[in-house]
Amino acid sequence: MATDQIGKIALLWRGDRDARVKATATNNRLRPVFEALAAVNVAAEPAVYSDELVEEVRDQLLRLDGVMVWVDPISDGHDRSELDPMLREVAANGVWVSAHPDVTLKMGTKEVLFRTRQLGWGTDTYLYRTLDELREQLPLHLASGPRVLKQNRGNGGIGTWKVELRGGPSKVGPDTIVQVLQARRGSVEEDLRLGDFVSRREHYFVAEGRMIDQPFQPRLSEGMIRCYMVRDEVAGFGHQLIKALMPSPPGAEPAQPGLRIMSGAAEPAFQALRQKMELEWTPAMMRLLEIDRASLPVIWDADFLYGPRTESGEDTHVLCEINVSAVFPIPEQAVQKLAQAAMSCLLSSKKTPSSR
């Protein structure tokens, strides 16, 4: 190792053996991250992962100082049930892991929306731990308006549903007809008996699974603001006109989302949100979830929808998701900040090996 080299880490993403053999620092979407790490004297190598390669990847990571992970909770029928124990093992052997699976479970699942509902970014959010709780309590909440239900671990709109009474407010029971729409691209509205909709969600509760229930936000058509965080500092924003949970006219092709417009942390339109995130909401979340600064992921994001305007006309923001597992793409302005944070984490972990 060169004397000026701070350490060596892996950037880990999902693929097959062929992709693992062919992967280099320059032939994948994380190339800007590889380049930024090299600029701060951190050597990085690809670590393409699949469940069949878990032992091979484990051996690779144990030879390094750290790993940064880009793997969705659910992808093409795969989950992280093999990956997360392996990451815990390498972390226990002194390898710095971002994001550590234990931190992901605290802040990167939908349950965080319930646990942090009393913070300024929250709303009237409910947690269903069992199918029976969903069956018993959802009718009460639907009576007040359309709801958005989310399975605890998911991405890409998988397991996220808008549910609305078909005939407006009334006494709600298993035979009540509801309109349901999944947030996955290409989904179409469907009319179902509420009891049938609930029964079809049974698999979301397997292995301590659960569902989160939030009110539908009427300003959804104004877009979603993705606030990119490097540890506890805002590193940029992405604003996108989304189409998920917004039905297309009858007979029309499903509407496609707009481009996500990236900007740096200094974007004037989002300075109020930046202040809230850095000075209030992130510190409060860390205290509530018992996450210290050193354990925060080097890159994560919080997705916000516009909430009701205040009496003076100012925007409010409602948290709809925190992403920890696979945050990419990211604003160009955030890449260097991410690399510097990774360098700092490596230096700190070498000084205090017991904390890794």
C-alpha cells in the first residue's frame, strides 16, 4: 500500500458471476464515486454480490478496510437475508460498513415513518404488526380519507398502495368496495372488496413483517423532493414530478414520471427544508433511534411530499420514505462530499477499532 493511501474499500452492488468477473472501477454507474475516492487517496474496488457468491464476497471484504453498499431490499425476487448477516460478520471483524445492516433496520425501513411521526416531518401514521391489526384498524382510518399503505421493506413502489373508499365516506367493513392502486410503474387502478385487499397482504407480515399507514397527500402532483444527506449534512436535492399513485385516464397508457432535477445543497428553493433537516429533524431522529454520527450512512436520502400550506402560505413537508440501501444516482455536487466522508470514516475506524 502506498504511504499516502488512507485505506482500501469496496463498492458493493448486486450482480451475477459474469458481472463480477468483468467489473472494473470504470465500467459501472458508480464510476464517479470511484474517481472521487481516488482523489482523496482512498483506493476502491468493485464487489459484485449475489447470494451464490456470498462466501467469495465475504473473503474479499475481510481483506479490505471498508465497504459501501448499494443493494435494494427487494430486487427481482431477491432480498437481503443472506447479505445482511455477512455484512454484520465482516463489520464484527473490523471492516467499516456503510450502511451497517443494524442502522438500515433503524432508519431505512418504512417503520421509521411511524417511529418518527411526532417529529416535524411526520403525520398521522399508523403501524400494523399483524394482518389482524390491518383488518381491524384500516376501516377506521379509511373513513377519514384515502390512505397510503406500505410494506416495511420495499423499493421501487413494491408493496406501496393507495386505498380509497369507492363511494365516499360511509360505514366501512369487509364488503366495502375500495379503489386500490400500487405505486409500481405501470400499475392500474382496481376495485376490490376491502376484505379481499386485506387478505392479499398476508405475505407482507411474514417473518416479523409489518405495514405502515399514512394519509394520502393531495399535493402529490406537485412532485417529490429528495433530500440527499452525507451523514448529518445536506449534500443536494432532487425534485421530480412523480406519477406513482396517480391514476391515468381510462384507456390511456400509464403516465411516466418526469426527470429528477438535481441541484446542490445551496439550491434557494429548498433552504427552509435544508435548515429543518440539518438543525432539527436529523438530530431528533438520531436521538430517537439511538444512532450516533459515526454510525450514520455516508450517503442516504429522505423523500418528502408537500404537505398542507400554513396560514401564511408557506410550504410544509411530509416524510414518505428514507432510503439507505441503494442511494443512486446522486447529485454531482454530493459525490466529492461523500468521498470525503468515507475518508473520514476510515481514519476514525482505524483509530478506534472497537467501534467498528
